[in-house]
Amino acid sequence: MSVIKRAGTAAAAVAALIVPAGTVVATAGPAAAKAATTQGCPYGAVCIYPQNAGWNGGHPSHFYYSYGAHNLSNMVGMHRIYNNQSGGATMRTCTGYNGTGCQGYLPANNYIDKDMTPINSITLQP
């Protein structure tokens, strides 16, 4: 059974700053913070990691950027799939080629550990 999990990062320590009066300090907002590579997966991509390797030290084996179906080959056993797309973009695994027989939706900024043996394609959609 696969379980979808939310990817997160550890909170950074906050350092005290001494700023002269009249100086403007800008910080990156939440949108900018999410627009980053996570666990080696570039922002805007769906990444699949090697078999039984979890995050594999931040080294995915497959990267997918474009919407639509992507056929897979020789992918068996448990693999971690991370959706690092933006906004409401989702990813689905499919038992057939060319995006047929699809199952569930993996929302952006989430990952799943999935047995890819019966999976022959994935789809990315906005």
C-alpha cells in the first residue's frame, strides 16, 4: 500500500540582525522559498529515485518536466516519486502505456513510495 507524504525542510535558525535606521530589509516570501530544488529534484519537475533507495542522497534517476504521458521501461520494485511541480499540478501513475489505466493523484510538493512493477507510464497535469 502506498502512502502519500508531504516533503518538508527543517526550519532554519534565525539570526539577530543589526540594521541601521532607514535601511530596508527584504526577505523571500513563501512562494520564493518553495521555488527551489528539493532532494535533488528541480523545481517544476517530477522526479523518480532509484529502486529501494529512498531519497538516494538527493540524486533522482529520472526527471519529468512536461505535461502529458511519459512511458516508463524497466522500472520495477519500490521507487520514491516526488512531485516538485508548482501550484496545483499533479502526477499520476498508470498501468498502461501512454497514460491509460491511471490511479490517484500526487499533489505538488508531495512524495510517495510506490511499487512500480505494474506501472508502465506516468502523467503530469496542471
